Amino acid sequence: MPLVDSAAKSSRVMPVMQQWARDAELGLQNLMVHGLRSFLTMLGMIFGVAAVVAMLSIGAGARQKVMAFIEQMGVRNLIVEAKETTEWQAHMKVRRITPGLTLEDYRVIQDDVPGIAAATPRKRMTPSRVLPTSQQDAPVVYGVNTAYQQIAGLHATEGRFFDDQEEQRGAPVCVLGAAAQWNLFGAADPLGQWVKVNEQWFRVIGVVSPQLGAPSDSAGVPSTDVNNVIYTPLNAALLRLEDSYSDVRDEIDGIYVQLRDGQDLGQAAQIVRAILQSSHHGANDYSVIVPAELLAEQRKTEQLFNAVMVAIASVSLIVGGIGIMNIMLAGILERTREIGLRRAVGARQSDIVRQFVIEATTISVAGGLLGVVLGFIVSRLIAWLAGWSTIVTAGSVALGFLVSISVGLIFGIYPATKAARLDPVEAIRYE
């Protein structure tokens, strides 16, 4: 009995497959007869799919850059950034309320926040003169302690980072970021060379690997080129260097804190905010950045961003679907006698529906494939001409292709149903 049932199923499946194959061949022939018209009908699908792929590739590239930067900031880190100004009047107005970010703030945070694995203040300075002369923008000086290497995830590609003794005695040594090394020394070996910052000489003891820069200054994250930096011991920066705007700058302008695994970042951030709220008397002259919270927020907005991008790009697909419906309706008028003859020789309404749906699907599939190729080309052109990061993902390709097929099917069903309902006798008489 099982063998008989299997044979019966096979005997029923084969004619159906053959019928679909014949209808597909017939539909393809009809499209080839009107090749130019079929191609023009595909254009809407081609541009729609290309728009979906290209726009999602731009979004994916931007998101990857932002996510990578946030992850580089450290998901176990807390960062306090001072909101400084070079305007004297604005500075004095704030200083009547608060002394600004200070080393005392750093010490209180160290004492009161539980589970700190590493912490460092930061003094950022823009020197008025640097020797050797920089080939591009002059490097910025970061005065930090040795914990900064661990917190920021810096890796020495040449030499080493300064140690605790050098930091404590304010030794005139420095470590160069990747861009600072190239700007100051080009292809020459910088180790053991001297860099003059304002009126002080610093010996180069190391070079660190490149880092991702902030895409913008949103969320309080400075947009400084983190590769064009000269790292010096904090005490050396405070004692040896004179800032051009020292009269309107805080004692320090940043605090980095790294917590141990398992510590509650949200609770630690609340403690830090409470400490600074008290010491700064409510003046909003600082921002507390929690990279883990930024990362979670970025992931939440990713779905909304994708939905908006797809909705915008899908307008072209809908226009393409309307074009398919229009051309299929026009084809019904041209092929009314053909439909009548097929019905007269025994074709069922389902056969007519299948024929027209296959033609609409063929246009959608071909347009989708060409659209994917065009979208890939457009995304590469955008990356090359605009300098943006674009990533064509398998998800964007699959989404654009599936939506194009769905639109073709949806807009092809009505013309197919209308063709199937034609009266055979009237269709044969149609002139």
C-alpha cells in the first residue's frame, strides 16, 4: 500500500510540474516578444531594489562605525567630560557657581564608587607650537596616568607606555598616537627622538596602534582625532606645559573610570552624577558618558532606522508594482483573443491566472536581480565618491529581493484574475 500511495502521488505531481514549466516558458516567450516594454516595466523594480540595498548599506556602514567606536570606548567604562568654553564671560558666569572639574572630583569618585578596576584624570591641551613641525593639524596633548592605557585599550606598536614612576615625577617623556607619529616624523623611526611642545622637550618612548575616532560630538563625546595625540604623564602636563587658554580652562577636563566585571554600571553612573551634582552645585558643566548605555540605545534605534530606510526605499518598489499592474492590464487587452482561444480549448481559469502571475513574477525576479547588482554598484560609488563607509549585507539583499517578488505577486494577481474571468465567446469575438 505505501508503494501504491507513493506512485499515485508521483503521478499527480509530475503533470502539475510540467504544466507550471509550460506556463513559465509561455510567459517568458510573451515577455521576450515585447522585450523593450518588459525592460521598461522592470525599471521600477530595478530602481526600487537598488534604493533599498544602497540605503541600507549606507545605514549599515554608519551603524558599524558608531557601534565600533562605542565598543572601543569600553562597555565597562564611565567617562566624565568637562564642558569647557574659551569665552571669558561665559566661563566666569559658570565659575561663580562651580570650580569646574578638578582632581578633588577624581579623588572623591575613586573613594566613593565601588568596584573600580582602574581610573585616571585627563588634562587635554592644544599646544601653540610643536617641533618637529606637524605636516597637518598639530597634535593634541593628553596628560593621563598609566591606567589610561588599560582603560582606552591602547596597544604599543613600538616602544612602550610610560610607567608609574615616570608619571609620579612628571618625567618629560611621551607616547605618540598613530597619526601624530606620522605627522611629526613621517616614515622615520620616532623612538628616542625629542618632541618640543610649547617650550618643553619630551622624549618619545612609544607609539600606540590606531583607534577609531568619534563620528560626531554627540552624547558629549569629543570629536577630537584620537590618533593625532601626544600622551604625556599627567604631572608632566600639569607642571611643565602652559595651556594657551589656561585662564579659562578647568584643572582637568576628563575622568575615565573602568569598573570590574559584574559591577552595576547604572548604579555607578548614578553615584558619579550625584557626586558631581553636589560638588558643582547643580551647574551643568560636565557630562557623564556610559558607553554601555550608548551601545544599548544604539541597538534600540537600529530597528527603527532600518524600518524608516526600507519604508522610504519601498516607495520605488510600489511604483514599480503599479507599473507591472498597468502593463499586465494593457497586455490583457492585446491578448484577449489568445485568452479566449485557450479557454475554448479547455484551459481553466486557474491556468490563465497562473500564466499571468508567472509573467508578473518573472518581471519581479529579473528586476530584483538587476536591482541588487545596481544597488551594490551604487553603494560602492557612494563609498568612493563621498568617502562614507557602506556595507552591503545579506539581509539587505534578501529584503530587497523578497519585497520585489512580493510586490510583483500582489500587483500581478488582479490583472491575472481579470484575464481569467473573461468570457471565452466574447474574448474570441474581440477585435
